[in-house]
Amino acid sequence: MTFGKCILGITIATALAGCTGINSMANGAAAPASTAFHWTSSPPLIAPQPDAAQTIYGMKDPSIVYANGKYHVFMTTAGSKGWGLAYTSFEKWTDAQSAPIVPLDKSPMGPGYRAAPQVFYFAPQKKWYLVYQGGDPLYSTSDDISDPMSWSAPKPFFPVAPDIIKPPQGTGWLDFWVICDDRKCYLFNTDDHGRLLRSDTTLSEFPNGFRNTVAVMTEKTEDLFEASNTYRIANTDTYITLVEAMSPKGRYFRIWKSDRLDGKWEPFSSAPMNMFAGLDNVEQRWSEGISHGEMVRTNVDQTMTIDPCRPLEYLFQGNDPAVHVDDYIKLPYRLGVITAKGDNPVSALCRR
């Protein structure tokens, strides 16, 4: 679903700066040890629109798929009445700024605290799933991703929160992410205190039966903070996990790899702190950091697969470093896209 000039549409670089062709790809099964990521950023593409019900300060936490000839974006709205979810769709990135944004509180999902969505098509049931946080992990389903009023009422993944996320063992959970292989579905989450946690259920039980909640990575709070997202790299046995971290220079993402979803995660970049995207490797950056986002994927299903043979694009939230507010919800977050430049550890896995 990332597109070059001759592949199903246009990339951000094509839409905004003129296409230079598909990035060169290195063949082979492993990236050179010195390989790191380098990106260029679009300007902000999705911003708050007038809302008669409240003041919208920012658009955050995007989730994106490309289906039926359109990009479908779900996001958190930060407004004067709290946190909610919204939806927009468009055919080309150049249409994103003018595409209508539809709040989801009038759907059967209802009003109330909703944030950090993830959308995917669960092929075994032929249903769309929207995963989000409402304190605990919740989900809604739909048969038509293009109809924002079709989402079902929220349902919880867990009948009771696991002990590992409650005091004295834990401090809560947030930013939920589902990915499945051919046997199991895994739910990952962070806790804003240096832990990446994982729960699992069988493919046939999903969305029920999540159990075995364990911490799979533990680091300093600032080094493993929130907003994890996990993908399978097509035609390989490699999975990657991104987790947002904090530094004095702003938010950034780190990247790890594993050969299985229940395996050990190891750094997947030679850059300091195994950086995926941040201040030091993004050109034309308008934001103080690269924060909560999602890869623009080549498929829509629960395997969360990305194609290493196409240019990587990552939809992220950013905010103007010159703006200072005393309330987090008022930060003027906007959504933009970074596009990978040249070879990187993911493109090195391309097998043409």
C-alpha cells in the first residue's frame, strides 16, 4: 500500500515534491550491520476542522489502511470535551487536507473516552475491527469501513484486567495493538513506565480468550514509553516492533526485530538507540518529534504485513515546537507522513 509512480497511485514525495521513482532496494536476506533509516517528511496533512460541539485542539494517534481505492484514517481527537475518535478518507494524499473528518461518537460506539485506534480486516470473520482504549482495551466491528456510522457498540477484550497491569505489579495499560499469525492473535500494549506487554489468544477464539499477559521488554520509562506497533515483513520470517521513546530532542521511535511474535526482540537498526525515526534522521521535519503513528501497509488484514520492496511510509502525529501550552490535551497535534530514503534494514529484506 505504499505506492510509487508506477504502482497504484502516488507517494507523498510524488504528490508534494515530484516523483523520483521507487527507492533502490538491496537484495538479500539480511541488512548490512551499518544500515540505518533516513526519511523525508511531508508538511502537516490532517488538521482539526471546525466542530460545532467543541473546540478541537489536535488530531492524534492515526491508524490507516488502503481499501477500495481509498485511504481510510482513524484518529484520536483532542478537544474541549475530552478524547474521542474520528474518521476520514481520501483517494490521494493531496486530498487529505480537505477531506471531511467525521466524529464517531454518533455511531453505536457512542460518546465517552475513546483513544488510540487501530483498524484492520479480520479475514477469518470477514469483518473490520477497530481496536481502541477506553481505560481498558475495547473493540468495535463493521462490515463497511467506509461507513463511519456502522461501527458496533464497544466490547472489552478482557472480562477482568490482568494482575500484571494493576498495582503493585503495574501502573495501567494503553495503546493496544493486535497482530496475528496462522495460529494465534497477540495483543501488545505499553504502560508509559518502560514496559511492552503481550497477551495472546487462538485465531479461532479471537476476539475472546486473551490471556498469558507478560512483559516482553522492560527499559527506562523514557526509552520504552508508549504507542507500540508491530508488523510482519512480507516473504520473510521477520517481525518488527516500533515503540515510541522520549529524549530532550523530542519524541522518536525505536525499532526491534524478532523471528516470531512470541519470541525475543532485538535491535533492528545500527543507529544510536536503534532509532527508527526522530530528530536525527528526518529531513524537512516540522514537528518537535515523531510521535504515535502507523505504517502505511500493503495489506489490510490481521497479519499486519508490510512489503519491503516498496518505499516505506509512516503516518505520524507531530506538533509545532514553538507552541507551548499548560495542558497536554491542548497540544496542537497534526498528522503528516514520513517517506523512507534509500536503503534501510527493511528494504534490505526485499526479495525480487
